[in-house]
Amino acid sequence: MNANFRAAFPSLQREHNGQPLIYLDGPGGTQVPEAVIEACSSYYRRSNANTHGQFITAQETDSILDHTRLACAQFLGASGPRTISFGQNMTTLNFSLARAMARIWQPGDEVLITQLDHEANRGPWLALREHGIVVKEVKLLPEGRLDYLDLEAKLNDRTRLLAMGYSSNFMGTINDVALARQLTHQVGAWLLLDAVHYAPHFPMDVEAIDCDFLLCSAYKFYGPHIGILYARPGLLDALPVDRLRTADQEAPYSMETGTLNHSALAGVGAALTFLASFGKGEARRDQLVSAMRTIQAHEWTLFSRLFHGLADLPGVEIIGTGLDETQRAPTLAIRVHGHHPTRLCQQLAAENIMAWDGHFYAIRATEVLGLRAEGGVTRMGVSAYTSAEEIERVLSVMERIVA
């Protein structure tokens, strides 16, 4: 990305102990541009009100929500704003979906989850066992990919849903969504995708993917912490989700319990406007796709350098798949011989490099790969605002640490 992109993020100007901060913590949440900060604060300064009133601030709030719903639909490639619902976060939305589906399924019906997924796409479905729903796992292979033969073997005419990640937040693995859609169609099952880790790095098109549900979170793509749900037209209307008698009984509002975080939603709309401003095209959908392709190319160039640079260091093990843009998001999970992940992150933090340690809520994957007892991994992620100079600095520091 160009210098104007980085300049838009106030946090990138911060120094600690006289040195700049290097943000490789994007997989846990990205920094936000000034436009997002201004949109959130401006809402409180000018338009703070609840919805559906006859006065100006309520009408402005309605307009902000409509704008953000449309922007999210354009970002995801959805047919229109009524396919988009908002919630506190992805986890809360998924629990609501799971409870609703339990009311229409029968004991003995089956749900398929994966060993690779974040617990937000496992826990809500595992909880359905108390309703007699059978929950099965797709195995995770040692090389960090799902076992698609196991997936095919476990799908059957009792399968009602496959819940899988689009990309792993733990090690970056991109799952074969096209194959999953093909296989679920064969048995008449719904496909639900957790795209929280995929959305910041790649263009998305839910209609081309042909998924039934897709969830993501704006705080991973330069916005506030808001959960976003896409549902295929007509599906939410048929689901008995938790809702008050006074709530709208149709999509997308039926999923939205209580008053939404209007200020944060103003920030989500601003984040997508900001991203679109770096793309090309007449329509905002075209601008967003163009911008995300630029981000993808920028991130992959830097990620390739980080991947090769770390792989060349003695004692560094990269967990998961190799360097393949179709199979990885720009996220690395590593183990360093003689360095506990927590201690390694402390050493990096002393150099103003922010990286994560642990399992990142993908705890089942750490168990399957034998990493949980060892403290998980150290995770680094490249974001759109990452620079080449920062990658070189990280590699230099890592070289000193492993030496």
C-alpha cells in the first residue's frame, strides 16, 4: 500500500522508548484509521439517538445504519442490505444461530465442525448436544490442512450443517470452501463460514461462494468491534431466533437483539469507505474488490519475505502449510527451539514488536498438533499497513534472538 494508507493510522506514529511500534498483532485485531475514529466520535457529538424517531438525530442514526448495512453487503458481494445483520461480535451471532437451528432440528440430526476452527465456530454447535444433535469433527492433518476425505466420509443425509472456517486464525490455512459447498449440496446441508480471519486479506463474494451463512468481524478489517452476519435471502425469516415480541420479525432485524452500537456501526461504514477510497471503479463494490486485491498483493509480498526469512533461521519451525497464496492467509505460527512462545513474545515486545502467543481460541488445533502443553505458538500477521522496513526489522531482531 502507498504512504497515504499508513499515514491515515494515528497509532502507527506512536513510539515507545524512542522507537516506533511494529504491529504484527493484526490477527487479533487491526489498528484503525483516523476516519473511523472521527466517524465514531462525530456520531456522539452530533447524532446520538435511538432509531425510528421523527426527529433529526434519530433519522440520522437510521441513515447511518442503512449506509453501513449496504456497505457491508457490497464488501461481501451480497445481493442487498437485507442479507446483513449486526451483533456484538461473531461469537454472539453464532450462538444465536445455533439456538435457533436447535428449535427446527430433531434429535439425531448432525452438525459437522472442524478441528482447525476457532472455538467461536465450535462451541455454539457443541452445545447442541444437549438437544440430541450429533456433532462430529473433521480431522486436522499434521501439515495444517483439513482432511477432506474425512469430511466427505462424515457428510450424510442426516447432516444439517457444516460449520467451518474460511481461513484459520491460528496458522493461516485457507480451507477448500468450493469443495465444502459441493459436498454439502450433495446431502442438502447448509454451509456456514467463519470468515473473520479471511475478510481482512482477500476480496469476498458470498454469492459466488454460494454459502448459506457467513460471519466476520469489522475489528479485523480496520473498523470497530462489530459482528457481521450474512444470511442467504429467506433463511433468517424461517429461523426462530431469540427475539422480543416488539422486535422486527424478519431479516435482517430479527437477529439484532436490543439496541445496536450505533457509534461503532458508524465506524464500520467509515472503515469500508476508507478501504474503497484505495480501489478503482465506478461502483463501490468494484472499488472494494480492487482495494482488497491491492491489499492482498501488498501483504503477500511482505509475507513471503517474512516466511522465507524466518524459515532460514536455525531452530525456527513454521507450523502448517507451505508458502502458497491459495492455501494461506498472511499469518504465521512458529515454534523456536529453546524459546517458550510467551518468552519469545516478551523478547519481541522489548524491541517494540507486537506478536501473540498461545492458542488464539483455536485450542482444539493445538491439542491435535500436540502444541497445547508447550504453550501453543508465536503468531505474527501481516496487515495492509505493514511496511517492508518493518519486516526487515523483525527478521533482524529474530536473528539476534535465535542466535
